[in-house]
Amino acid sequence: MTGLEKIIASILEEARMEAQACIEEAKVEAERILAEENAKSYALCAKTTESAKQQVIDIERACASAVQLSRRKGLLEEKQALLTQTLEQALERLYAMPEDVYFGLLVKMTAAFAEPGEGELLLNERDLSRLPKDFEKSVNMALKENCKLRLSEQARPMEGGIVLKYGDVEQNCSFRAIFTSRLDEMSDRARGILFS
């Protein structure tokens, strides 16, 4: 081997060794980067898993809350339906009372709601058609002093009860109007009875 060949062989050997060292260094760096990225990936996976678990817990809580709310709403609707049904049945019982009891109640209502002065007493068509004798007289005898009512022949479109008219002013004392005005009070009483 000549001197030039020895120099070239030495340079090549040195280059090969440097290349080998670079390759080894690159492998070490690649393994370090790979280990670093794997650690980041595992951390991200753990964080994502934990976040997903928390989301599942939150969704389960929201669902449970929605179910409870729906249950309470359904129960409230059922209670309201029962209360409405009870109030309607009470109205029906009023309308179905025996005539003497029914008209006695109308006399008491008229006495309770009448105002001083002269006025008119209006009934529905059904009540006008089955009016007991001397009803107007019975009403006026039950009234306070300075109160006088004339029974109107004009029927009012209502289910039952009375309307008192003083000039242009009317006082609706139909059973439904009284029930509606006292709905909260009657609902509270009915709730106490039905749901105690």
C-alpha cells in the first residue's frame, strides 16, 4: 500500500468511525426523544382518561338530576290533576244538591254578598226554571237592613250560583267564580287532605 492509499484508508477509517459515533449518538438521541414523547403521550392519555371519567360522572349526575326533576314534575302534574278533579267534583256536587238545599244555599250566598241599596239578583236558566215559590221573598228576608233585591227574569250563562247587579256594576258570585277566587285556599286544604 502506498502512502497515499494509507492516508486515504486512514481518512476513510476516521470518517467511518465518526459516522459510527454519529449513528450511535443519533440512536441515543432518538431513544431519548422517543422516551420523552412516550412519557408525554402517556401523561396526555392519563389526563384525557381522567377528564373523560369526570365527564361521565358529570353526565351521570346531570341525568340523575334530570330524572328527579322529571319525576317531581310528573308528581306535581298528577297532584294538580287530582286537585282539579276534586274541585270539579265539588262543583258537580253543588249542582246536584237537592233543590231545597241548593236554593237555601243561594239564599245564604245572596245574604252574604249583598250590598246596601237596591239591586238585581240574576240566576242561570236552569235555576230560573225550577225556582221555588217565594224565593225572592226568602232572599229579601235574609238580607241585612237597607238591602233589597229584585229577582231578574233574565238568565245568566253560568253553571250555578248568583250574580248581583247594582246599576251598571255586577258582582259575579257564581260557584265557579267563587272557586276560582279561592283556588289557592281550597287547593291548600285539598292538598292537606289528599297528600298528608
